[in-house]
Amino acid sequence: MGFVFILLYLVIVVLVIEISVIAFHLTGLEKEVARYQAISMLTGTGFTTDESQLIIDHPVRRRISMFLILFGAFSLAVIISAITNILANDLRLKELMIISSVLLAIYILGKTPVTKKLLQHRFKHEMKKNLDISELPVKEALFLQEDDIVTDVVVEEGTKLDGKKVEDVFEHGHDANLLFIKRGEVNVRENLTEETIQAGDKLYLYGNKKVIEKLTKETESDDPH
């Protein structure tokens, strides 16, 4: 019976992780990133990756992460208690099965389109209510549509953009905007339209994906060597 208890509790842990992944995903986080961060927080491993910043900077994700951290600490205590109770033969399998069933129902409900739509709306409302625009994730702050991206490209020597003026490349009416140029250790932002693009410059771009992809080809050299 003790092993059944531990198995049921592991089912609960897995369901909590998957429900958290759904919640993270509804806030705009990729599922792979969400699952890794959820497991990291629940187990208390404390990985400090760049992806963890996506959790810290978001009010809804912070609340989910706090629950996972607390649940992880509680789970450790339960597992230790379970091992002790195996010896005492005093396990509450009925209660554990009820908890597992409730979590499974929440997980299934969270996968339905209607629930996803309601939660996404709620999460977005919470985020905009609690954050200044300067604190919003890039995707939310720039109101990115499906075909819009923020990216960076490096200008190679001898390409079409090498030696061209910014104002000639980013003409009015084109759906691609130059945010700034990273030249070595310097970020060039002032009088940007008067700058001349140089080989080695890293251009930070925002706009339509297809327009930027076309522009990216002009930063790459045709010489295979």
C-alpha cells in the first residue's frame, strides 16, 4: 500500500506540473520552456538561465512560480512522511485518490479551448493592470501580430547593405524598423538615419517577418568563403 501511495502522489506531482505548463503557456511562454521552468521550481534546483527572466518579469507567471516552489517544498515533506508511514502502515489512499481525480479534472478542463480563451484574457488583463509598459515583455509592449518579429542581424563585408546609409535602406512605408545599431561595444541610437551601415554592425530590427527576411538576405555575403 505504501508503494501505491507514492505512485499516486507522483501522479499528483505530474498533474501539477502539466497544469502549470498550461497556465504558463497561456501567458505566452513556449511549452518546452514552461515545462523546464516548472520542474526546476518544483524540485528547487534553482537553475538561473536567461529563460527564468521570462518568469520573473511577468506578474501572473510569478504567482504560478510561487505556488510551484511552495508545492515543491510541501511535496518533499509529504514524501518523507510517506516513507515513515510505510513503516507505520497508516496511509490515506482514499483522500489521495480524490486529490488526484480533482487535479486530473482541472488538467482536462485546462486543455479545452473555452477555458484557454478565458484564462488568456484574464492573464492579459492582470498583466496590463499590474505592469507599466516599460515592464511588459517585448511581445506585449510592441503589440506584435502573428507576422511581426523583433530580431537582430549582422552585416557581412561586401554585402548590399555594407556602406549604405540607414535612411536609404529603411525607406518610409516599408514595414521594417531599425531600433538601433550595435557597433562593437557601442549602441548607436542618436541620429540613426544619418548613420552609414558598416560591415560587422549588428542591426536590431522590428517589423514584418517577410520584409525583414528579405532585408536579412542583403546582409549576407554571396561568397561561400
